[in-house]
Amino acid sequence: MKVAKQKSEELARLAALVRQMKIGMLTTIEPDGSLRSRPLETVEVDREGRLWFFTQAHSPKSARAEAGDHQVNLSYADPRDEDFASISGTARVVRDAERMRELWTANLDRWFPRGLEDPDLALLEVRIDKAEYWDEPRNENVKIGTLAPRQA
Amino acid sequence: MKVAKQKSEELARLAALVRQMKIGMLTTIEPDGSLRSRPLETVEVDREGRLWFFTQAHSPKSARAEAGDHQVNLSYADPRDEDFASISGTARVVRDAERMRELWTANLDRWFPRGLEDPDLALLEVRIDKAEYWDEPRNENVKIGTLAPRQA
């Protein structure tokens, strides 16, 4: 997993937590209004603080992102160390073969057995609108970091 | 944490994963349409498969549940063992002093330092509409367990 130098100390701490936990739970709103989450392995936090994942472009979560229903939550949890992060963001599917080659690592084949040859393989980019993290046990409502005001 | 005998093998396996990870990330839809999550310690999985948590009744997540915006997701993640669960459910706030005394344990005071004396203390009940879990690394879209069809 690649982590670029971040623009602020808060983003750097968040990126360090993401690197530590690596697999986030991505929550989306389903067509029936329910909220669904699934594990996704983070492959990069870029210099703009955006998070990158591989996805399958025909999968429901990508269809949602492509259809314009972009609001997502990414949660990272390590219940043993009691580290937690919540990222509220906007997701979009990116079909860029060069970028995929750049971000692909061999261990990803357990999620995507057909690898870069898979015609449905795509990237999911999540831009952070706001985030919170909990470094250790605290009252659940303490915001340790709010990274950026939500853009209306 | 209390775990009652469950009605099916799938619910029993899900309850065992919840017990193992114990702290879930509860995702709700915020008034601005963004999705936000926060850690919550599970105190019981009852015989109906409902999950119980302590909450503060003035907190934003409870206000949402009381205002009728009930759709939530609970995710449980153990990135080291690669165990993950997603629960799509309906949340409501329950103010029941007797039930709170029954479910309270001393270690909860790190989240709720005023304990049972806190006038804002309440319970959050989550009924499961559907759920999935991943016991080990697999393709992210494999549903291992779908517990109940969504009630429309």
C-alpha cells in the first residue's frame, strides 16, 4: 500500500491509521434505502488525501458510484488496539489501465483472481469530505479530527 | 457481552463474529446526506438476533433514530484475522431503566463516565434486516450469509 506525503498532520495521522488497518469497510446506500458495507483493501492514499481501491466495474457498489449515487462511508477498525476511523466521502469509478498497472500488487489476486486481465477491473476513488478518528478508548462522540468542511 | 442462543446456524455464526470483534462501526445517514460512522460496543445479541448498545439520547445518532431515520449499517472488522461482517438494520432508541441495569457492565464507564446515573443514557436497538459475513479472505462480493429477506 502506497501512502503519499499528506498536506496536514491530521491527514498524515489518518493515513497512518489506514495503512495500519488497510482493509476498510465501504458503506453505500442501496436502491432499497438500506445501508450495506463490504471489505475493501486500500491500495493508495494519494497526495490529495484520496483513497484508492480496486473494484469490479459490474459490481453493485461500482454501479452505484457510476450512477451518480456517490456518498459513501469508509470505516477502519482495529478492535484489539481500539483504533477507529470514519471517512465520509464521495466515490467514483476510474477506468485507467495505466493507473491500474501502477497500483496493482500480486497479493490482490486473492480478491481479483483474474488480475489486470479482468475486463471488469476498475479503480474506485474516494475523496474525503470529512473524517474522524479515535486513537484510543474515548467517548464515542469525541471528534479528534475533522479534516475539511463539507463542500455543499 | 451477552449472546443468546440464536435461531439459525447463520445467525449463531454472525453472533460469534460480533462477540469476537465486539466493537462495531455504526453508519448512519446525516442530515446533509453524508454517511458517518462511529464505534459502538455491543452489549447483547438477544434471542431475536437484535443487537443492543448504550447510547446518549442527545447524541446525533440517537436523534436520527428517534426522528424516524432508522436505516443503519453495522460493520464489524478484524483486519488481522480478516473477519468481516455487514449488518443492514433498523435502529431505535429504547429508554428502559430496568433493561439498562440488566445490560450495564462496569467497563462501559470509559464510554459513559456518568454511568447509569446519566439522564441522557439510553439503549440503541438494531434489528437485522439483512447481513453478510466474510470469515476469511474471499472475493469481496461473495455473500456467505443472507439472514433474512428485507421486509419491504
